[in-house]
Amino acid sequence: MIAEDALIARYLAPIAGTGALGLKDDVALVVPPQGKDLVLTKDALVSGVHFFANDPPASIARKALRVNLSDLAAKGATPAGFLMALALPAGLDESWIAAFAAALGEDARSHACPLLGGDTVRAAGGLSISITALGWCDAGRMVRRTSGRAGQRLLVSGTIGDAALGLRLRLEPDAPWARALPVSLRAHLADRYLHPRPRNALALALAAHAAAAMDVSDGLLGDAVKLAAASGIAGLHPRIMLDNVPLSPAARAALDSAPDLLQTIMAGGDDYEVLMTAEADRVPALLAACSAAGCDATEIGELVMAEAPAFLRADGAAVPFSSLSFQHDWPA
Amino acid sequence: MIAEDALIARYLAPIAGTGALGLKDDVALVVPPQGKDLVLTKDALVSGVHFFANDPPASIARKALRVNLSDLAAKGATPAGFLMALALPAGLDESWIAAFAAALGEDARSHACPLLGGDTVRAAGGLSISITALGWCDAGRMVRRTSGRAGQRLLVSGTIGDAALGLRLRLEPDAPWARALPVSLRAHLADRYLHPRPRNALALALAAHAAAAMDVSDGLLGDAVKLAAASGIAGLHPRIMLDNVPLSPAARAALDSAPDLLQTIMAGGDDYEVLMTAEADRVPALLAACSAAGCDATEIGELVMAEAPAFLRADGAAVPFSSLSFQHDWPA
């Protein structure tokens, strides 16, 4: 195992930004741009909980950074850098660290989000990675989760359900629906589970046109309920037209062969798409701005005053779901 | 075990600052004050590595926050808030969490450093806590580790060695030196190990008068060598007069009864005092400002151009040390 100082000098310093002070101080130093607010997010990933211990180190690195980037994207914030605490178990060899750091550096560069500092420690068990990411948005213009109101339309970026299906493929590779899928579609789903695609390209479109937003991490339906509840308005609920929820060709094929996968698709989580609301008259501009930024958004419903959330077929029939969100294992 | 949502609502939301948005969004929002630079630090603490699993939850909470506050103090930065990732093992009961959160909230209030956000996850092994703390300093005025130069005096706040002796008391309670110490002095050392005292009160004194600084976490001698090396000046080394290093009555009594404890005191770490340098003509003002802020500093040596670091008795005799820093267990 490589020594801590060498790990930092050899693998982390090369991916550090100027604010990291060469990773030679205990701190990072960031000069706030004029007229911007600071947006901060922190997501921790734990081996066996948020990824498989035998996932490729490059995939673990990308997921750890990207789930944080996704939070910034949904707030309309532009990434500025990140700090990372890396808890390493005994027995990791240097090639693992090299691959992890190389992928992390690549992602940091491609998202203009350099490493600013952090800590490397011995893990008490498996590997864990805690990242704090920073971003900037125009002063007073962060897109909040709490600003949903009745009548606003609900939209979502990209496609829903791919990552959750990718996880099921990992857990049940011999399920009939899995065996029925062409290899290329299986590969798409597996990739979407391993490699979230944070929608940072949409940040400016959101800041300009969205009323409220959050990223979809625990499941579309449950997260839509959370967004409505965050408004603090009693009786505000999402009304989602399930047939309008955008699916990839792979998810569509899976659902066609096994209709009960609707639960996994709508409530499985790990999508890292942006769930957003907009006033009806802003929807065309929001859709156009998302498309122009390279990622289509789709209108899937609205926020309404009602007794309860509604998840409907095109004919108006309500579809029951056994749960609305992925249930993380929680200490018991 | 309490559910995650209830944990956040019941124990974390009450200690959150306004920037935390009630912990209802995925992010924290901070408005940068005019004319300030942002200072960020991240330290992770792991059960069995940085604290004992059976330490009181209140002590673990205080240590986790205070080691981060100490980094801000040494940079002359004023704390602004923190984000926390908490990885909880199975089997922790709610009373543990209640005690942890209450102490964390108390410390956050007394240091004007509110919780801004974070993440709670299941641990892959023992408890771990990763904190990112934010602070502000006047633009361009952060006290760096890299600005040490030949001729600058070395000073240190508070007293050195107490925490490392407190750790040895935990590990070897029946050592002759430990048994010889009065109960009140043992209690002092035990407390200094469990409860770092970050020197945030000194931030303005440092910003006004110090040339370079860092907090002492791994051992005074090793950290002094690191500070000199961070300058990038080949041949710049610390020259420390060991008899001038400030000791508490407890550390003095321990050293008197067991002179070989000098190694533990000077290189044991966990001091969380500030090691600072100042030009000779600024030393009186720095000393006075520290005293006025409620924590004396002491001149212990200087930075010199030399072949190697020197750790000397008053008569000029060099004292050999088997190591200059605490060696953290590192994955092997």
C-alpha cells in the first residue's frame, strides 16, 4: 500500500485546482465571484450501500463526484470545485488508487470542477467517499425545492428508470425480462446505473425558467411527492401522467416484456435527472432551453391541490405503487 | 433505530443555520460577505482510528467539529458553518444520536458555526464522520502554511503534549508515570485528548501579525518540519528550543516523572494548537494580541537555513527523536 503523502502527491495533487494550494495547506482558498451566491452539497457513498465493492474504481470515482454535481445542476448552479474525504480499507493496491484518481481527474476536468482539498484516512470497514461540492449561482437566483405552487407543470430531464433497471440487472441477471433484452440495451442500463449523467448543462435553463427543482435520486414518484411537500403548502400534491414519463428504448423494451417493472422504473431511483416545475407560460421556453443545452426535458404532469398524489394512465385510471422511493438500507 | 427522516427532523434540523434551508433542500446556500475570501477544510474521523468506539457520543461530536474549526483558526479565518456526512453503523440507538446531536449543536452555537447540510448514510463498518467547515477571511489575507522564511520566529499557542499524554493514559492507565499523577492532572490530560480546544479566538491576531501558520495535529516537531518544507525553500528548517515549548502543569509533572515522555509530548500530536511564524519585529504585537484574545502564545524557536531541523536543549545540545509525528495507521 502506498503511503498517504505519496498518494496525495502522486495521484491527488495532479487533479487539484488552484484553490487547493497544491494540497500543501490544510485548507482550500476560494475567491467568491462578484454577485454570486455559494451553493454547497455533500453526498457520501459507502461500499455495499451505494456501490458494489467490486465495481471498477473508475466507476466508483465518477459516481461519487457526479451525484454531487447532479445536486448543483438541479439548483441552477455552476460547479466550482470539490473536497473529498477518502476512507480506504486495508489491502487496496496502488493500481486501484491510480485508476480511481485518473477517472476522478477526468470527470473533474470535463465538469470544470477541480479537487480543492480533503482528507485521506483509514476506513473502519469498507471504502467510503464523502464529497462536498461547491457551485455558484447568480445572487438570489438559486432554484429551490420549496417554491412549488399549484398549477405549475412538472417536467423531468432525460429518461427515467434506466439506473434502477441497471441495478436489477446486476442483482437478477437471469430474470426473464433481462434475458430477453438485446445485449446493447442491457449495456445501456448497466452503464446508467454505474455512471450517472448529471445535467449540469441544464443549469442556466433552470435558473432562467424553472420555478422549483431537485434531482431525482430516490425515485421519480417519491421525489415528486417530496418536492410538493417541501413547499409547505398542505394539500399540494403531484399529479403525474405515467405514460408521459420519458423512457429510453431499453427501459421501454424491459417494461413491454415485464409490466411489473413499472414500479422499479418510477420509484427505483438513482436517475440523477432533474425534476423541475415551471409556470405553464414558461414551459415552452424551458423545453426549448433544455433542448438547446443538449438534454431534452419532458412535461409529465403538474402540481395540484388535492387529497393525495395521483399517478395516472392516459385514460385517467390511477396506478397503485407499493412504494414511491427506493428504500436505502438503514442501520437497524 | 430511528428512521433517517426523523433523525434529520428531530436532531439535525434544530442545530441548522439559515443557510441550511431547513435541511429541506439537497444543498446549502451561503451569501458571501463583501471583501472576503472563502476558506474550506475537510477532516474525517473514523471509529477506532481517530476516536475510541466507546468514547461518549458528545465527545466524538465535539472532536469532529473542533478539529475542523482548528484548521480555520490557524488560517486566520472566522467560522461560517459546516456540512457533515454521518455514516452510522447498525445498532446505534436513538439516545446515542440524541447525545451526539446535542453536543454538536452546543459546539456549533458556541463557535458560531451552524450546521448547513450534509448526508446520513449506513456505514460499511464503524461510525465515521466527515465534516467540511467553511470560514471567511479578509480578501487576500489568509494566513498560509507556505509563507515561512528564514529569520521568522516560531511560536505556538496554548500548551503542547496534553492530548498525546491523554491518549497514552487511555492506552496504558497503569504505567508508573500515570499512576504517579494526581487525579486532577490525569483528568486534565484525558480531557485534552477527548476535547480539542480550537484557537478560533486567535484568528484575528494571526491575520494581523503572523507570517505563516498551521494547526498542530500530527506532532509539534513534525508539523514544524512540514511548515518549513511547505515554503518550498530548500534548506529552510525549524530550530526549536525544547525547554521553551509551553507545557501544562500536568504535562510538566508527567515529564518530570518519566523523561522519555518527551517523545510523546513533542511528537505525539492531537494538540490542535496553532503553530505560527512571525517576523522578529512583529513578535511582541503577536504575543500581546494572543494574550488579549485569551490564549497565550510562546516563542519556541525560529526558521533557519540549515542542514537539518534542530531540536535543542537550553545548553545547545541536540535531542534525538525516534519520530517527529504521530504515525496514523494506514491501510497496509
